[in-house]
Amino acid sequence: MSKISPVLSAHWDEADSFTIDGYKRHGGYNAALKALAMEPDAVIAQIKDSGLRGRGGAGFPTGMKWSFIPQGDGKEHYLVVNADESEPGTCKDMPLLMANPHVLIEGMIIASYAIRANYAFIYIRGEVVHVVRRVQEAIAEAYKAGMLGKNIGGKGFDLELVLHIGAGAYICGEETALLDSLEGFRGQPRLRPPFPAIAGLYARPTVVNNVESIASVPAIIERGNEWFQSMGTEKSKGFTLYSLSGHVTNPGQIEAPLGITLRELLELAGGVRAGHTLKFWTPGGSSTPLFTAEHLDVPLDYEGVAAAGSMLGTKALQIFDETTCIVRAVLRWTEFYKHESCGKCTPCREGTWWLVQMIRDLEDGKGTPADLDKLIDITNNIAGRSFCALADGAASPIISSVKYFRAEYEAHLTNGGCPFDPAKSTLFATVGQA
Amino acid sequence: MSTEITSDVEMITVVIDGFDVTVPKGTLVIRAAEKLGIQIPRFCDHPLLSPAGACRQCLVDIEINGRAFPKPQASCTIPVENGMIVKTQLTSEVADKAQKGIMELLLINHPLDCPVCDKGGECPLQNQAMSNGRESTRYEGVKRTYEKPTAISSQVLLDRERCVLCARCTRFSEEIAGDPFITLNERGALQQVGIYEKDPFLSYFSGNTVQICPVGALTGASYRFRSRPFDLVSTPSACEHCASGCAMRTDVRRGKTLRRLAGEDAEVNEEWNCDKGRWAFKYISSKERVASPMVRGADGELHEASWPEALAAAAAGLKGKRAGVLVGGRSTIEDSYAYAKFARVALGTNDIDFRARLHSDEEAAFLASIATRINVSYRDLDKADHVVLIDFEPEDESPIIFLRLYKQVRKRSLTITTIAPLASRGSEKLGATVLSDLSKVSGLTEKSVILVGERAAETMGRFTAVSTLAKSSGAKLAWVPRRAGEVGALIAGAIGNLLPGGRPVGDASARVDIQSAWGVESLPTKAGKATWEILEATTDGRINAVVVGGVDPLDVSAEALGQLLDTETFVLSLEISHSAITAIADVVLPVAAVSEKSGSFINWEGRPRFFEKAIADSLTRSDTRILSALADEMGTPINLPSAKAVAKELQAIGKWDGAAASAPDVSPISLPVPDAAHATLHSWRQLLDLGTLQAGEENLAGTARPAQVVISKSRAEALGVGEGDAVTVSTARGSITAPAHIGAIDDSAVWLPRNSNGSQCIANLGAASGLVVKVAKA
Amino acid sequence: MSYSAEQSAIMDSIISRYPRKRSSIMPLLHFVQSISGYVTSEGIETIAAKLELSTAEVTAVSTFYTQYKSEPVGEYHVGICTNTLCAVMGGDAIFDAVSDHLDIANDEMTSDGKVSLERIECNAACDYAPVVMVNWEFFDNQTVQSAKDLVDGARAGNPPAPTRGPKTLRTWKENSAVLAGLSDGLAGEGPSAGGPSLLGLKLSKEGK
């Protein structure tokens, strides 16, 4: 049996895949009509039973999230889709929305109906104008086709969908920061409790889901739980998008059942680039602790990756070969976290400021091996101490890289600087040498 | 909401560092720990602000029913729960390391300028770095630097290098003051407090941010580099500026007041005050202070005199005269009582009035009717279902009432109605419904509160209508005068129709009470004249001597000074600083300012606000002591050597328990309707203006709201005037020209600040309200 | 305020998208940039007035997000990804080369106002690394030479088309209008997906 299971990406190779016509050609919006004929609670129950878990990183069961919304409370409910995809390495939602925005809209109709929301938002990052255009146009098409607005599909359900466009802030991928941003504030995380399910957008019950999670819903409704559960592993059901990037022969998106391994994915993608070997990789973006070649056979599902000491995250598999300097890689990520720290809490704001300077010194070969211990101690004073998980993410590459590559850090100190030639890592180097 | 612990509040017991503590449900862990005397270090936490969880300094280990949180939690954000076990830095190594780690991070970018920082010595960062920090830093990197300091207003300076981004100041501005003019800007390590470049931090409450700043990032321009906290002697005090009644702290170094801070009083000002109360104290050390007694000589000039000489001259000037007494609105109750007794005993008259402002006979009758029933409190505002403001602008005229109302508006959308000619900024912040007509107020219950201001005296029939409304609705009624001394002066009997304790002058048994208390055989029986009548009577000799204690004649009328100047009236002035009155007085006696004496004010609630002498070695005498000495000199002793003696007498006299005077019954009069070129003048005094006690404090004055002429949209259109264009308001007496503000004001009305720079209604126009004035494009 | 009646009406329509008007602050800031190229004081004051916020509150928001510029940027704003993966794959070399080539540093603009340069963070196109964004349009799999050609074309008023985007590269202001939620009718241009996006689908069709 094929290891690949294109569902969301099944028709991306069609020239009009992003249009409503292209979407409907393959049964698009049938799932929504089907769901609208069901009881909302039955929709929640089906998604709960399907085993679908959040595809944005945390892996929280989607149906359970929906069931937390208090019903009959007389308040407005909101669905907010997190399309702020900004985690380094993560590049699945943007191609999905560029090639097939309607599947998200359809999923949102179903989810909104289930949680009794008549107003839904897509919070999309602002640095992707063409993706914005596609989603914007798809929303307009859906309104025109009667799949948004009043009395959707003649089934008596109303839904207004607003596309909200961000403006450059990684932290807005954190759901409460996203809500503050959507309300027109600085995107800084909120205290929890109250959780969004109780007091989210405008202090009303709100579900915040990742693009891919919601986009997976129509297929589950349409094809049933048995089909969905035929893929994946015991606790990680279904299919998902794995994103391979970096030093791999054919980078790109591969939609496969959960639990596939990097060894299998690399095989499909033609392996690490010719003439090179795998050095380290991220299983789910830069915030997930690094893996090395010894983790090639770790099943890439929620439990498998966690058991090996990392997190499935966004399944952003960034592949780095032996030409890559670990210190340089970690420094760049640390600079990223410093740049994206919202500034609210001390450990993240001050800590990332300090970490960057320490790692920069290490890269320059300044310091002693004792400074590595200091780096770890400071990192541990930041991880688990901050307001939200951003600083934990910042700590991940540092802690894991020192664990696996301490000698390489020390080599910078003995060498008086970086022993690597950055030119050898570039794409053009590959092109030139191949 | 009341924080009282009542029986229906669920109590929760938690274990902190091995000790049980029982607290009401909802209490935060950090505060439950305080109850045990366990101090968890903190910066962003403030009991009156919403929890932020931002600084992370208060991390502790928590487990609930055997389930431990995987990482330390911010104790300022977590409410107690049953089965909770908390381990602070005292018993948890994890918590201790977490706190030390945070402290180290807070200090990496903090400048080591403690030796020159105003906060040094009273700095939570400095103190907690010692108690909960590492011995030394491991930071060898580059510190973040900013220009230091930047002025975010004329009175508040911001040193961003010192800031720990706790967001206390920004939360205060938004949540407490409703003035979100300072915000956290930028992001990450560059996040910083700031203003919009063109709009400075013009909040009446900005000084509180300086006080709650846990580092030296926000400093007051006037106190900067002036002193070290350990060189200051602090005395609890009360604010002399308005009737809100703030508890204060006065800090003095070697006889000079260097700063004043908001004191803590949960019932009154919580922990806040306004910028006037905080910063307007330079008048005490003004060069204009009257340094010694002065007597006008044959040459027509004032000459310094000894106390015996001056008292003799004063006594001679008053003896056998038909005298009146004018008492300023910031007199303590003790001093007001001394004036009241002095008038009756030494001068034999009821011609005394504390109303150094626009006033009316209807008002006097109203005051007599409520003098023994001053019993509404801040708590009643907390619980009110509806608050009606009548001729009263809390933000300008009693700022702590404003804060209290704003708190309830934010918390539970308290309904507020204001009877005013326009929606002021304060009214807008309160979301108040603005009505021009009192008769349109409806829906009041016994839980409602009516707050009527002193400006009700400027509308005929208003106090009558207010009394009727309160009676018919059952709503609570309180009078909120603008100045700190007026409620006390009313109770002390410094008004023509009342003796101390609210006793009607015309009531024989009331007089007997006082006669026996004072040991005098008789008291004048005829109700005394009001301020305006006393002044008028000086022009025809019905009154030929006046005792003036801290009155600016321009607060009363444009003619007042002239009335005194043009006659042979003997003028005795008891004053802090040289003024228009001292310039014409025959004898001038210097009196103590608030910080130089002890005493008390009675705030609008009727709550005594005691204060001690803050400048311990001041030799300046209180009005009470001087009046007592003068009465001795006149041979009609009043036996009041000190504020304590007054307090004792007032206590003994007590409140009148006879029938209160009936409410006034005055019909409104219809005012002339102005034509299109004219408008009816409205005004009130803004909090920060040209008030005498604000003299000498330029930094404070820099944050005063600039004068504006408020006109309606249709008038603006008719005049061809846009926002900010100059408009002239004029009368036969003179004119005021100021930028227009097009606001929600009646088409027939115009509004000006009453006594601001560029707009002094009484001096410039000859009136402050009700007059028909000409309005034209300048 | 000197926004035209038409511009003011657009702002009002943006505000009306949301159940609560404060939510419109971000699209309004994008709209301000579509008119002025950056967040002007006029923009801040107008937004504050329309949303009944203080100017400080609007400033707090506008300075939080990196896409809002406090100073003018070029007609073509070139963002070169130098986050780890793109940097390693060549983004660093591209940035240095372009910076040298234009003689401007990070966050600077060429004197003709045509091109500005910014180091950007991960732009969700890692499988196309190294990535350059111009006016937030994708320019995939860049090399030092292709990036130099790109900025040269931009300066000459003749930039190449984005890899996955409209047929013609739009200006910074034009694209800011799209980010304010105003359609430019170009959604139909460009491919459904680039090659790497189709990797799995292609393999599946090959029976893998």
C-alpha cells in the first residue's frame, strides 16, 4: 500500500483547484450540506470519535475542543481559524490555502454549525499577499454560491466569515495573542483561565483551530470515521501534511498517514541531497527539540515523537546535512525568538536578548567551555518560566543542540571561530557541485 | 464591589510553606501568602490593578490535590483552591532558583545608576534584588540603552533604561484613570513605555504612575534629584485641595516639603490621588509668603510689625465695629470653628460666610437642611444602581469621586446621568447620559445616589428641585463642594444661618446649646449675611470692618475687591501669601499652611480627615491660635489655643438633634433666550487652573487642559468656525478669545473654563454662568 | 485630516466588517500604508478618531507588528529570509550580495526610493528555500544572481513576476491595499501550487 495519502492536496495540480468550480468538481461543499442536515451535537460527536487532533502543534483533540463550548448560554460563539503559520520550517497551511482555500471554508461552515457560531474569522499572516488574494476570492465565491451568509445551502444556518490579515508577529500564532490581535490590540498572550472556550474573542466562547485541522473536517464528514481511522496510529489517527525542507533532494509537501518515519519520507523525497549525510532535523518546526540521524525511525505521530524527547509540532521537517554549523543554525533561531518575543514577560524578553549575545560569542569562538554550562543554566532559567510557550520554543534548539553537539560548540572555542564554510551549505553549492 | 468579608463568601484553606491560611475564594496566592507574612517578590503585581503575570518574579511551586504543576506558577495570577499546597522561595529550591533567575534577567539591562536614581533607597527592584537575587551577575553583554530621560509630560519623566516593563503605569492609566495616553510600544526586547509623539501624558492622575512604578523609570519632574528617601521625614496628612478627602503623606527634609504622595485609605482614595493633590504644594514655600505680621502705617504702606503690635492694631480696628467675616474654602474645620466662634463672641455677629465663590440664599437654606445629615459615602457609590451628577464635574471638581465612579463603570457599567450643559471629557469617560433638564431624570431608587455640586447655587430653583427629587425618589443625596474646607465650615457654623453642629441660628434652644458650651450670655439672633451681602454692606457702612481668612475676591465677583477698596472698611487679612486682599488690608497676619499645622478637613462624606503637622519645627501659627489671641486682645476670649481644643469643644457640642431646617422652596426663573449672535455662558473650574494653591508649580501647570471655547456644531457652522479656530466671547466688561472646540453642547450655550490661563470668566467677563454673552469668530 | 471622502468611506467600510470596531485597527493600518506607504501621523490620528481610541493606543498597535513601517519603504520592498533554513540554503549570501549590490543595509532604502531591504523571518515557504519576498509576493528558490536581477529589474521599473503570484509584480502600496482586505482581482493569476507543494501528489500518482 502506498505510504502517501493525498486528501487535502489531492487536486492541487489542477489549474483551477483554488476556485469554487474546481473544488465542487470533486464533491466540494457536499460535506457541509451533509453536516447541516445533522444535529450540531452529532457533528461534534463524529469529529470527537474520529480521533482528529489539532494539526497546529499541540495535538489537542479537535472534537473535544468543540465540545467545550457551552451550549444554550445565550451568547454569541465564534470560530477563529489560525492561519498565522510562522513557526520556522512550517510551510503547509500557506500552500494549502493557495491551492485549495475552499476546503477550509467548508470545514469552517461545518465547525461553526457544530459549535453554534454565526461569525467566523480566518486570521492569516500578512506576509503572503497571494495567499490572501486566494482566500479572499474564495470567501467571495462562497458567499455568491450561498455557502456563506444567510441560510447556507437552504439549510437555515447563517454564517459570516471575515478574513483578518495580520501584520507580522509570530506570537499571534499563540491562540490568545491571536485573539487580542483580532480584537485590535497588541498581540500579546492573555492570562488563562479563562480559556477561549469560555471567554475568547470579545470574551465570548470561542474555538481556535489550525487551518489543517479544520480543512480535514469535510473529508471526515464525507467519508466517515472508519475511513479516517484506517490511517494513522492508535492515538494519532488520520493523515497529515509533512513538510520537508532543506538539504533534501526533493523538498516539498507529502500528505501521509500519521506515524510515517523520516526514513520513509526521505526515501520518497529522494534522500538527503546527493553526496551528503543527515546531521540534524526538526520534527515539527524550530520550537521542537532537534533530532539527529539516530531518530530516523521514530514514528512521526504525537506519541512517537514525544517518546523520543521532542514534539510532533507542525510536522515541519527541516533537514540539515553535515555541512551545516549547529551553532549558526541555533543562533539564527535564537535571533528569531528574540525578534518575535512579544516583550510581555521578563524571561522571554530579557532572556532571548541575552541568549543571542551568548551564542553569538560562542559562534565567534569567544569564551570557555564553562560558558556552555552557563548558556544551559540561563536557558533553563527561561524555559518553563515564561508567560507563554514562546520562550520554551526558544530553549528547545539550544538545549537539544548542546545535548547532541556539545563538541561542535567547543570546537568553535578551540578554533577561535566557526570551522564551517557556509557556502557549502547553500542551494547553489548543491547545484554547482551536482 | 465591596471587599468586605461576609458570610456568603466561600472560604478556602490552603497550605503555604507548611502553614494553613484561610482566605476568601478568589484570593490570589500571592495575597494569601501576605496574610501569613510571607513576602513573595513581585513587580507587576498590584492589588488594585488587573493581574498581568508579566514580570514572573513571583514564581512559586504549586500542587493541587497531589497534582503538581509541571513548572513554577506566577502567584499573582493564580487564585487559591481547596487542596492547594504552595511552596514559595522559602521552602522550594525550584521556586527560589526560578526567582533568582528572573531577578538576574531583570537586572541584565538595568542601568547601575542607583546612586543617582530618585528611587534609590525605596526601590522595590533594589530591595528585592538584595532579598531574592543572586550575589552577582553573570551578564557580560551589552546593555540596552535609551535616551534618558524623556519627558512624557511636563511633570512626568520616563527613563526607559530603568523600566522593567511591569505595565503598572499603563494598566493604571487605562483601568483606573481611563486615560490610555501611555502605552507599551514596540515589541520584544525593545518594548517600551511611550506616548504618541504629539500627545503627552495629560492625565489628572499621572502622578500615581510615578508612585507605583517599582523602579525609577517614572519620576516627577519636580522631585527629580531633590532628595534621598532616607533624608525625608514622612508625616501622614490629608489633602487640602478638594472635598474628596485623600489620605496623603507629606515628606519633609529640613523644614521643606519636598514631595507629597497618595496615602492609603481603602474607604476613600484607596491608594490614589490626583496630580493637584500630589504636586500643588509649592505655595507653601512661595516667595510671596507673608513672613511676619504687617500693619498699614500712616504712609499707606504695610510695615512689618511684632505680633503684639499687630494684634493690638487688629483689635483696635475691629473693636466696636459692625464687622463681617469671610472664610476661605480651604479652612480646616478647627479654623472654621474658630472663625465661627470669633464672629459670634468677639464680633457679636452672625455675618460670617465660608462661601468664597458664587452662592445663593437658596443654597444657604439647602445647606441648613442637610447640615446634620451628611451621611453618603464612597461605599454607597460602589453599591449604587444609578448615580446622578448635578452641576458637578467629578473629574475636575472631586477627582477621587471620579475614580470611584469610573471603577464601577468599568466593573459593572454603572448608570450615570449628569445634569450639565455639555458632555465633558470626564462624562464621556463615565459614559454618562447628559441631560440639561433635571426634571428628565427618572428611574431613581433608594440605591441611587444624587451628587450635587456647589454650582447648583448658580441656577435658581436648582437646590429646591434637587431636594424634591431626593425626597420623592428616596435616593441618597450628597452635597459635594469643590473645596476641602466647605463641609467642615458648614458643620462648624461658619455661615450666617447656622451655629456649630448644624444648629439653626433662629432656633432658641439651638442657641442655648451653644451659649452654654461657650459660656456666653447671649448670641446674636438674626441670621447673618451671605458673602455678597457682607461685601455690599461695606459700601454703605452697614458693615465697616471685615475679617478675611484666605479669600480671593475674584472667586466671588468682579466687584468684590473694589467694594472693599473704595470704602473706609477696616480689613484684617489672615493669609498664607500676599494677595489682592493683603494689598488693601489694614492689618495682615501670616497663617500656617496645612503642612505647618495639625487639624482636619471633613470630606464630602462627612468623614474627618485628620493630619498632623508635617513641618515639625514650623513657627507659623494657625488661624485658630491667632484668632484666639486676637479675641484675648479684644477682651472677648474664645479660649481656643489649639486645634485640639477646638476638636474637644466640637466633640462636646455634637450634632444638632432638633428638627432640621426645611428644604428651600425657590422657583426657577426663566432665563432670557439669546439670539443667534449670543449664547448663555456656562463654566466651571478645571482641576488644574490658576487656583491660588497651584501657584509656583510650573510642571503641574504644564499639564492643565488648555482653555477652549466649547460651541455647538450648528453655531460653529453659523460662525464659519472650525475646530481649533479662535472664537471670542465678550460682554460689556471684556472678552475671552480661545480656540473653539465643537462639542455636544446646546445650540444656545457656550462653555469656557472658569479660571484657566486665558479664560478667567469673572475677571474677563464679569460673570461665570447664566449670563448672555456675545460669541463671534475672532 | 486630508483623506478624501472616498478614502474615508473605505475606512468606514473596513470598520463595518467587524462586530466590534476596534478589530478593524489592523486592516486600517494596512490601508493607511496603501495610501502613504507607511504609517503616518495622519493615519494614526484618523484611525484613533474613527475608532474612539487614543493616539497612544493606535501607536501601541502599529509599533508591535513588523509589517507596519514608521518610515517610508521602497516601491519594491525586498525581504530576504535569513531565518535558519533559508540562511543556510543561501539566504545569508543573497542578503549580503543584494545589500552590497544596492549599497544599502537592513531596513534601508535606495536613494531613488525604488527598493528597500529587510531581513525577514520564516515566510512559510521553506520547501522553496532560499526565499525572497518582494512586497510580500513569493520569489522562490533564489540565487545570488536571480536576486540581483530581481532588484535591478525593480529599480528599472521592470521587476520579474513572482514565482507564485500575479503575472505582474504590484507595488508596495498596491499590495498594502490587498492586505487591508480590498480585492485587486488578481487571485486567479499564477499557479495553483508550485512544484514542491505537489511533491506528495506527484509521488502518489507515480504509485509510490
